[in-house]
Amino acid sequence: MDKNLLIRNLRNVPNFPKEGIQFKDVSTLFKNPACVKEMLNELVNIYKDKGITKVVGIESRGFVMGAMLAEKLGAGFIMCRKPGKLPAKTISAEYNKEYGTDTIEMHEDALGENEIVLIHDDLLATGGSMKAAIELVNKFAPKKVYVNFLIELRMEGLKGREFIGEDAEISTLLTLTE
Ligand code: AMP
């Protein structure tokens, strides 16, 4: 995979959404067809032989590559969403944010028995939202859970990979330290 192509095209927005945060804006990767192709090919290479039956995307930036990858893998695509967005009966999990807590939801019939699930999001920071998504997916007693991020942030104080721990097998396309 051409990591430099991705790094060159990823926009960093300093101090968004608040002072001190270096926001990694993946919209500049998504708008570039060469970057999309590069990321999708790499994801297909990693997951093509794993028998993935469902890709779960986390709202909203996890929907973009997640849905494309599901099609390539011949898997179904599931939306993991913010509260109140899914119309049918849901199950939910809470996670801690810097200030207070947040909740994510999935439809209670989103997954069946014996599924091999890949949960995908754009970026790993603290790992809080992914840990909650894993907790939700585990309620369906899947055969195996994989986790993927386009970008892993490894900066001071961020220990997302450690926080997720042994709950799932993790892959990331880019690791950024600043
Ligand atoms: P976390 O639950 O802390 O791992 O945060 C991950 C979620 O927040 C992902 O859905 C990201 O899109 C978003 N996020 C957190 N920090 C950043 C950042 N520095 N740049 C871009 N997105 C971020």
C-alpha cells in the first residue's frame, strides 16, 4: 500500500473541534479516487480470506469504506448509529467520553448466529467508541470479531489499542504519531 499517497492527501485541521485537537480529516481521502482505491485494495487483501459475513460501520465516517468493503467481501453491511437514528428495535451500549458519556445503537436483529464480523471506523483515538461497538456485537455471540481503522493515533496519552485489548483482532492502515 502507498502510505505516502494517503499521508499526503490526509488533511490535518488544528484545534478542531476544540483547542489542542489535531483533527484528521478523512474527507480529503474519500474525495480522491486514487486514495479510495488504495485503501479499499489493502482492506480487501487483509480480509478476503477471513470469511467475513457482516461489516459493521460506526457512524458516520465508518460507513464510507465499510460499505464499499462489505460489497467487495460479499458481506452484508450493518450501521452502528448514534441514539434515536435507527427506526426499529435497538440494543445499545454506553461509553465514556472526555466529558460525560455517549451511546451507540444497533438494530436488535442486525446480526444472526455464527457471524464473522468486521467492525470498521475511520480513526482510533481512545478506543472508547470501538470498545462499545465490540460490546454490542458480542451480544449476538459471533464466531469471531475483527476490528479495522483507517488511522490509528498514537500520541501522548492515547492508548486506544491497549484499551480495546484482546477483545478483537485489530488492523490499521496508517499509524500517526503527530
Ligand atoms: P475514540 O472513541 O476516542 O477512539 O474516538 C474515535 C472516534 O472519534 C472516531 O469515530 C473518529 O472519527 C473521531 N475522532 C476522535 N479523535 C479524532 C481526531 N483527532 N481526528 C479525527 N477524528 C477523531
